Amino acid sequence: MSERVMPGRTDGLITLGAADALWVDLTADSAVPTASGAFTCSPAHARVGYVLLGGHVVATVRASGGQWSVPEAEVRRAAVELNAVGMDRQDLVRIGPFRGVPMQECDEDTQLRWRRRITRGLQEPGGPERAARGEVGRPSHLAGIDWRQILVERTRVGTQRTWWLPRAVVRLLDAAEHAEAQWVQAARTRQASAAAIEPPSHPRQARDTDGRQTASPEGPTASLRLYNGELEGQLYSVLSRKPGTSRRVAGWGCAVCRTAPAAVLDHCHEHGYVRAPVCQSCNTQERPDHLYSNDIRVANRYTRLFHTDTDDWLRHWHRCPGCRARTTLPLPHLAAWTAHIACRSLRPTHPASRGREPCGVLRVSWTGSQNEPRSCLLTVAVDFCPSGEHCVLARVPYREAAERFRLWLAETAPAVAAAAGPDRLDGLPAQVRPVVADTSGEGLALF
């Protein structure tokens, strides 16, 4: 990393213009594209006392000459954190627009609110076209990240276009919002303490040993509280109606990735139980890609759900007492597992530039319901075969799929399997609870 002498450096501080140049220089090889005006272009505003760089808060300082500056060491630290982030451009999260979704509670004293800023920018005349061309518009960046370079547009026949960002960037921006909220809260606490100690008629500005006036001391962001099963066994239909639930959820870190602040309360729609608070990214990653109510496409993200991070996800799904007692998954997830794991050997391959690659896109549909296992049948098919050779690969009865999953679970996640089974839980309702409607998207059921 560059250690060249920075112009405008004074006792570890550098001007905002120098910080802009340093940020671009240090993050030139980052997988996440960064912006050249991270410190001087909207929404960055030095006078509020801080600037966001990824999920890092950098305090701004007004030097004796009246020029705004930032600590060089903090810029370098934020660059190191961003450079360590890997980004898969194919692993996308939808960021809008969503119809019928209530606006999330937000602190008006914070500046980022990145979802709202992106939506507003794209709703302007020619906004999507300017974003696609990378033209300078409003906003030019978000937390030092050039979102225009990685924004993806998708359009389906008969529907409006939707906008997507890589999951890694969504997590960064969510972390930036959380860090900003914590910084503002800490600043308020400091101001309240100072007001209680000093009479308001004789305000005194804090100065360091060289006489520099500081706009606000740097406040470290509060660490997220780990989720330890505090909501286990509670019904979502009851808990979601309690006042203050959303604020309580926001105080936890995501129970799956454990790196981002929780934003929603994930729950099982088949049994009605709360699983855990999760971030928006993990919430979207878990959602099956529904084509219809009984038909899902098995996307690439299932590789993480059933391979890379399988132990974390299986443990999370079995936080539902109903799924844990029956040693199964909700029907859409069980269908996806059947197509992705149990029928993996049946999927044909075709010659490609790097050897052979799996044919087309997996799709699985079902008839009947998990409430009537005898009549429920899963059908695994291949869409978009290059040669048009393949369609239906297998038809698997629900009971057979559930039994295969139990055997696989015992081999893949023994600890999760050991905690499952009907003898591990007393008091499970005999009657299956009705499905809890999902209002977080356009008819996409979240299981």
C-alpha cells in the first residue's frame, strides 16, 4: 500500500482533496469500485463531523486555518477494510423498486440512507441511462463506493424494470448506515454530557494542544449485540405486533453472517415460528426465486446455502421448532435441495470453453402440499438447454425427498441433525399453522 508523502499533511491530518486522491490510490485494485469524490462530493459533507468510507466512519477536523481535514491513518484503515472485501458480480440482491412496502424507520440526522438515494436518482428523468453510462449525477457515490458501475437492470415482460447490486456491496452499505447511526448517537450523548457539565451561556469549543478546533471527536461505532436465541419458540404473528420490536431487532447483529446489522425478523411460514433477526442481504439470499407460487428456479446462491455455508444455514432454518421436530425444511427449500443436491447426478452437462458445464437452469415445481405428504410430488426440470434436449429430470415424492434430506443432514451437519427429531421437542402444535403472508416483496413468499 502506498506510503508516499501526502500534500497538505499536518500532524497526521490531510485535506479533503488529498484524502480523495489517497482513497482512489489505495483502493485502485479493490474488487469494489470506489469514487474519486468520496470526501468532497455528495452525500459526503465535512461539516457534519464525519465521512463514510464503506462501513468505516472517518471523523472530519477543522484545522486552525479553517480548512477541513481528516486523519490519514483512518483513510488508510478504511481502504484496508474495503480491499479485503470479495465481490461476486453474479450474486445479486434486488434493491428496488418494491410496491406496498412501508418505508423503513430512519434517523433524519443521518445522511446516507442509500436505498432511498438510489431510488430517487433512478426516478429522475434519464436517471437509469446516466447510471448505466457512469455519468456524474446525484448522488455521485455512496460511502465512497461508485454504485453506478455495478448497478444491474432486469426487466421482465409485462413488468417494470428492477435494480440489483452485488450482495457484498449491499452488506457494505448496510454496515455504513449502521455505523453512521451509531456515530450520530454517540455524538448526541457527548453533546448532552458536555451541556450538563458546562453552562450553555459560556460554550467552550474543544481544542487540542496545537490550538486546532475539532468539529467532533472520533466516536467508535458500537459493536453489534450477538443473537443468543432470545426469541426462540415465539410466534411471528404475535411478536411482530408488539411495539418496539423493530428497534429491538435493529440492536442485534445478523444471526447468519454475523457481520452486518439485523434489519428484519426472519420466520418460518409453514409453522409460524420466529427464527432469528437477520440482515437484508441474508434475508434476500434465503428467499427462493419463485416463478409461480409452486415453482422456483434454483439459482447460483443455493451453492452457498447447501455447500459453502451449509452448516450456518441449516442451523438457522432449524431454529424453527416445527422444522427441527420434523427434521425437514420448508417445502420451497426442500424442493430446491432436492434439485440441487439429491438430483445433482441427473443434471446433464455440455461442452464449454473450460471443459464441461451444467446444462441450462434448474427448476423445481410441486403439486399438492407438505400438509398432505402422500399426494405431494416434486418435479425437477432443466430450462434453457442449449440444444433443447432436456426437460424433466426426475419426479420425487415429498416423503422420499424428506427422507433423503434427513440422511444427508446427518452426514453434512451432525450437530444440527442430533438436535432434531420429534423426541427433541415437547408441546409442538398438532395442527399445522396457516402460512404467514409475506409483505416484504411483490408476491414473493419468504420461507
